[in-house]
Amino acid sequence: MTVMYALLALALGVGAGLTVIVIEEVRWEARRRLPRCPTCGEHHHRHAAHR
């Protein structure tokens, strides 16, 4: 039974680690993406001049 608990703990640890990696990857992608402008609706850098 101890081996079963050890394997369960290992699986939970690996699952938590993979979850953290996926969340960080999604956050990094969101930071890299150009935001949609609330004024014109186009994708460009924040503080871009509207001409």
C-alpha cells in the first residue's frame, strides 16, 4: 500500500508541475500578443498614434 501512495504522490507532483508549465506558457503568449485597440479595433502596440 505504501508503494501505491508513493506513486499517487509522484503522479500528483508531476501533474502539478505540468499545470504550472502550461499556465506560464499561456501567460507568456498573452504578453507577447499585440493588444486590440479599444479605439479603432485593430491590433497594434499600446500608445500607438491614431492618424
